Amino acid sequence: MAATTISRLWNSEVGLKTVHFWAPVMKWGLVIAGISDFYRPPEKLSLTQNLALTATGLAAVNFFLAGVGTVQVSRILMHEREQQRLKQDHPVLAELQSKAA
């Protein structure tokens, strides 16, 4: 019984050997990887990579991928803006933080 079910799934036109199975799996892998990056500090995130994920999500009409990319891009931009504000308001503190990093 189980062998025939697995065999039928394996040999199906939309089964495990086709792009119809693996494309969504890989797409959800990107979403899960993006969500796991929520716990990384913004200074360790790549703006270009997350812009690419956002654009890919929007182009592919994948709401979740676009959402993850948008959150990450906004985190990066807010962090960069905060760093610029820190440099203007407290240049000595900003210099100490850059040396510590």
C-alpha cells in the first residue's frame, strides 16, 4: 500500500521529480530563511540581497516573500539612518562604536 502510494507520487506528472514540486519548496525556503534573519542585527543584513528578495516576491506575486524582504529592507534603512544621526549628534560615541565593531 505505502509502496504504491510513494511510487504513484514519484511518477506523477506533478510529483517529486518535477519543477511543480520543487519550485514552491525552494520559494518557501527563501521565505523561511528571510524570517530567520529577523533575529540577526540589521548591520549584518545585506540591503542589495533583501531588495532582490523583495523585487522577486513582488514580481512573482508572492506576498510572503515580498513581505519578508520589505521588513528586512526597512530594518536596514532604519539602522543606517540611526547610525547617521548618531554620527551627527555624538561623533565621539559613533567613533567608539565603529572601532568596537
